[in-house]
Amino acid sequence: MSRSGADLALLLLGGFRTLVDAAIAELARRGYEDVRPVHDFAMRAVAAGADSASELARRLSITKQSAAKTIAVLQDRGYVSRDTDPDDGRRKRLRVTPLGFEVMRHGEEIFDDLRRRWERQIGAAELEAFERHLTALVGPQPVRFDTAGYLARDLGGSS
């Protein structure tokens, strides 16, 4: 059966959604019912050096207001903290808390489990070939931190 390019994009998006939805549901079963995909993107950006709302906004390609709201939620839930900058007492720096790193580790374990499920469904060789083909098509680093902002952006140009 021949498919269109749009069908391919929707299948890839469907695969992403299937994995993410299953991971969010499993995180909830493990006691992290308040975690959303954007929280993981944000915590990973903070862990990689986005230590302010402005820097987080830039890395996620979202507004500073959205970054501030995301930070407030993550702080309220104990996943990130704002600590005084040792070089400038007026500045607060973001950091991922031990609880935040714990949530990210659980997420990684869950995605590994989900990958193993897919492997059982289609076979190890097929899944490895699929991953090799995707890597050839999208490159070895297919997702950037700004994916959350990209998905949420207004493609129509209005604000």
C-alpha cells in the first residue's frame, strides 16, 4: 500500500504520541501524576545549562512568560529550584533538584521498557533497522530542546 508524505508524518507523530502517552501514564502510576512532556524538555534544558527564564525561553523557543510559568510549576512541584548565584547575589540560577533528576531517570527507564515492547512486537532486527533508517533520515540528534516550542508555535503568524 502506497502512502502519502502526510501519512508518513502522521505515522511518525502517532508513534511519538503513543510512546509519550504511555510514558506519562506510567509515570502517573509511579506517583508522578503531575509530569507533562514539556516539563521533561524544560528540566533537560536546565540540566544542560539553561539557568534563567530568559535562557530557558531561548532554548525551548517559547516566550519568557511561558518559561516563567513553566519554571513556577516545576518549582512548585519540587523539580527545579532557584538558588542565589555565588558570583552575583542579585541573580537567581535555576537547577534541577534531586527529585527532578529522579523523575527524568524514571522517564528514561519507562522509555527503555516501551522500546523493549516494540522490539517484542516487531522483532529486534526490524526495530534496529527502523532506528537505523530514521537516523539516516533525521540525523543522530533528531530532537532539540526547542521541540516543545516548535509544537506549540502559531504557524499562522498571529500572536
